[in-house]
Amino acid sequence: MIKEVVKGLLGTLAYRPSRPGLKIAFEEHSVRAYTIGLVEHLAKAGASVDLLTVRWDLRTRLARRRYIPIPHLPLKNKVRRHLYELCVRSILSAGRYDLLHVNDAAASRLLVREASRRGLPTVLTVHYVPQPEPVPAEDLKGLVNALCELERRAIPLVAEEASAIVVPSEYAREKLASLLGVEAHVIYHGVDTEKFRPTGPSEEVRSRFAGRKLVLWVSRFGFHAYKDPFTFIRAAPLVAQELGDVAFVMIGRGPLLPHALREARRARRQGAAISILRFVDDLVPWYNSSDVFVSTSLNDTFGFVVAEAMACGRPVIVSDSGAPADLVGGAGLVFRYGDPHDLADKISEILTNEELARQLAARGRERALKTFNWDITAGRYMELYERVIGRGP
């Protein structure tokens, strides 16, 4: 074990890239779909991309790309982070890269500073704009506030040394400017529209709910409460009272899950058929088996699950707070954030109007193909890269 780790560490420190094309050192992001989607399509667009990561699970999807696994040592976090930074600094010191792309301001401050010292242009994509949030779980309040404050301080500091800042929506651009005084370029994320496409309902999924209408929610029950699973749960009994046999399914896991499970038990006592699944192998049959997809988030800066549901041709409902309301355009319904009664009305409207559901589904698929396209996303990043290194207009 130790021998393999040392060997990997030395191999990483000795690495020297030598391929043609625009050379990018790309630091991973925690959202796997983003990392894989953008890296693959940057390579497709002609860039030479090295992915800097500690996540060995990315190997199978990126085997044909240059993949630099930083040894994930079984040590304390601070020591592990120090070794990670040592590896990346060594890689950057080779001087063979045209640009560094990072995705977490707080975690990447020292790397951006190192790149700036070496004259290496840096692009930062901001995936989360820290702002006040509801914190229904009192035991998580201190951690949520600490993480928010860490990111709030880090973004302006990194922005001073970075060559360009990118956000995935107009909503995020406006919030970043108004709250932190940081200007940014807008480049939408993409979605794999070949994987996420209309396939018709899955017999296996539908059989679990005995012919009921299916309302789906997918997200993390994370430290941050902004995903707001509670409004979805509280809307379920209201819909059940009006329409009867409707199944509500939530897919996700995280620290807020115990709180959501308690709320779901109350909803069941009020007549709602609600299930919470911690994990499924493949979301595609679940999207395609749903009659409506719901996002209750307060301040998502994009909304991958919304884009995936739209790509699968499902009618979607999103809150009026955050980026998803802009993303859906006319391809979905919008409810007042935090209002279970308004959400219940919107769910009932779609479940009782087949023509509306059909129209929203078709518009969603069309919008996903035109707007949330990884080829378009990668092309816009390539244009930005060329500008910041002085090769483009």
C-alpha cells in the first residue's frame, strides 16, 4: 500500500506533458457530471486536458484522456491537502501548460496564487454563490455558516488573481456581482442528451407504484438547506387530498436525510404515498417514468437534475428563486419558493392536464438540446481560454 502510494506520488511529481494543442490543467469539481462532461468535450474540441483529481472512480470514464490521479493518502485532511498542493505545484512548475482551470475558490486559493506567480493564466468557475439560507436543522447550522463564510471570503481573493471568472447562469452572475462585487462570464453547463433522452416509462419502475401517477424529486440532502426537500414533502398530502393515489418519490442522501425522513413520516400519516430512496444505479428510467419532475431549490446556480429531466422530455416544476426558473424558460411551471400549497397546485395542474404535460415535455427536450449542450459549453470555454492567454479576440 505505502509502496504504491509513494510510487504514484513520485510519478506525479515527475510528470511532464508533451502533447500538441491548447494545454489545460483542469482541477476536478465535486459534481462528477460536470467534470466528465466538460473534460471530454474540451478534448473533443481540440484541447489537451490533464485532469487533476483524487477520485479514482473517474478513471473508467476518462481512460482515453490524460488522467493525473493525485495520491489519496490515508492521512489527516490538512496533511493530505498539503501533499495534493505539492503534487499540483510540481506539475505546474514544468511550465508546459497554457492555462489552469479551477472549480473551488476556497480549496484552490494557493494553487491560483502559485499559477499567478508563474504567469500562468487561471480560470475559476464558481458553482455556488454564498448567501443567506434557511437552516432547518439546528445541529448543522454552525457547519453551514462556516462553509458559507469560507467561500464568501475566498471568491473575491481568488478573483483578484484569476484571469477570468465563469458562472453557469445569469442568476449566478447577478448574485456574484451584487453580493461580492465580482464580475463573471456566463457559460451554461451541459447535459448528456444522448444518455438523458426520452425512452418511455420503465416497466420495472412503474410496477413499483401500481399504476399511480409519479412525482419525482432528485437532489442531495446536503449540509446546505437550500435544496429544500421539506416543501416537496409538505406538498404531497395536499395533492393526495385532491387527486388521491399519487406516488411521491425522492432520491438522494446526505446529512439532512434524517430530518427529511421524519417529515416524510408525518406526510404519510396525512395520507401521502411518499418514498425516499438513498441511491439508484441509473436515473434515466426514473426520469422517464415520472409524470412530473420537481425542483424546490432556493438558490441553485444551475440545476443539473432539472436539465436532465428536461432532456428526458419530462414536464418540470421549479421554484421562482434561483437559476432553474430562468433555465426552464417556457418549458416548465414555476411556483413560489417555500410554498407547499402553490407547489401542490402546480403539480395538480400538470397531472390533470395531459395536453399541458405533453407541451411542456416537448419544449423541455427541445430547450435541452439547444441550450444545455456540452459541445456548445466546451466551445465557449475554448473561446474564453484563447482570450485569456492572448490568442483570441
